[in-house]
Amino acid sequence: MSHRETDGLPDLPAANRGLDLTLLRTFLAVYRAGSFTAAAKLLRLSQPTVTGQIRTLEQQLERRLFERLPRGVTATSVADELAAQVAGPLDQLAVLTERGMPGSASPEPVHLAGPAEILCVRALPALAPLVDQGLRLRVTIGLADDLLDGLHAGRFDLVLSAIRPRGRSVVAVPLMDEEFVLVAGPVWAERIGRIGADDPRALDDVPLVTYAEDLPIARRYWRHVFRTRLTKTPAVVIPDLRGVLAAVVAGAGITVLPRYLCADELADGRLVPLLEPEDPPINTGFLAHRVGAPERRHVTIVRDHLLQVARSW
């Protein structure tokens, strides 16, 4: 039997109805943690217990779920399929369990912080099913340095950060890669015409829309793609990339945006990519939490759920 089989589980939905929830919870913990040891710590079980439960589940399914490595494990395609089916229901069940019986006090809110765009476009829609099941959230929007300071100080439970946190008091897990794209509305795109990575001079007199005076995203794009320093003064500054998007769609000029944020506008033609370089600038976003913070089940649920759904972002 191949460890990376791709034919999936036989009649997986029917098989899952008879599987023990404890085994599925253990499976999901190993899948997300990437090792039996880490999963055992999260579940407060011994490593032999976790190993035995995974072996039992594999026997019931008659499929290999994990390939054992010198350090940790890697999931098979069967495990990927099983995780996609059980993660959402198990997360929602965990929220209900955390909330307790009717009439009991709800758990404390999870304090989540990050940039406005990724929170509003990705994270909050992904967490909506858990909110429907009783999860309470308090969301703070801000800049990465300020939010990470708040995480260190204990004001936040989780921070979505566009920069990798420093220091040993914070653990940061890669969440998603965002690709940057240079865009304009159709009118401006036609006026500018074709440009190449070797000569951005056609953009010199075009209004630039950005979210900060120091042009952090645009400067990086110019340096990475055009191999030159950007010296333009922005025509419009809006401290929210969703506002930048709206202004450029309306014809205010050009900008550089994360592709996920303007995917719909690119698809329907309201925005036009001015250049499609083979090696576009990419930034990795992280999900960070504080080392040594008290273990709170509903915080873990939110963290694990975001890491799970981010696989499809």
C-alpha cells in the first residue's frame, strides 16, 4: 500500500459515522501539530496513548494516515481528506462543549487582533460558524508592531501578523502567503499600455494610491520587480487597503495590492494587472500566540481552525 495513495477512503462519509470521536479528536490534533509528541501535550495524554489511538483509527479505516519521520509525521492524502471532513464539525462541537450547558456562563471572549483587511476578508468569515455555535470574539485592528506589543503584554490571545515576531516569548506559525499585484482600472490600464519589468517609466506620471505615506507595499514591489527605488509621491493615501481598492476601481490611479484582496475585481475586469512577473513579491502572514499563556480551550479552537481553513486561502 502506498503511503501517499490518492484514491481516498472507501465510502468515507459512511465509514466516519461509526468512528469514535476520541479517535477523531486525536487524529485532528496529530494532523495539526505534525507530531505525536506535540499532539500528546495538547491533549494531555501520553505519547503511547496517542500512538495507539492513531493505530486503532488506521486499522478501522484500513488506510495509513501518517508517514512516520525521524522528527514528527507527515499526513497522507487519506489524512488530508479525513481532516477536511471532520475538522469543521469537531471544532464546532468543541465550542459547544466549551460553552457548557444551557444557562451556564459563556467562556471568556477570544481576543483576536490583526490588519483590517485579512481580518475582514479572511479570518472573520472563516470563524463565523464557530460564532454561531457560541464562540465569543473581541477583535482589534491595528499595525503589526503595536499588536505584537499587545500580545507580549497579554492584551490579545492571538495576532495575525504581516511580520514574523521576534523573541522567544511568542510562537508564530505561517498562516498564508499573499502575492502582490500591480493594478489599475481599465481606463488607466489602456492609457498606460504595456510595460515591462525593465522599464517602469510609463508609470511616472500616473497617480499612485497607497495606504501609507512611506509606500511600504509599492516600494517593495518596485525594488523586487523593477529593481529600482520608488521615488513617487502618493496622490491618495487611505489607511485601509479596502479603501485603496475602491479608489483604484473608481479610476483614481494605480496601486499594489495583495491578490486575495482584489481577486474578484481582477476576475470581472474592474481591475487590470499591469504586469504579471514570473517572480512576484510575496509576503508571509503569521498567526502568533504568547508562550506561557494559560491554556484556554476556546483560544486553541480558534487558532487550530484558522490554521486549518488557511490551507485553502
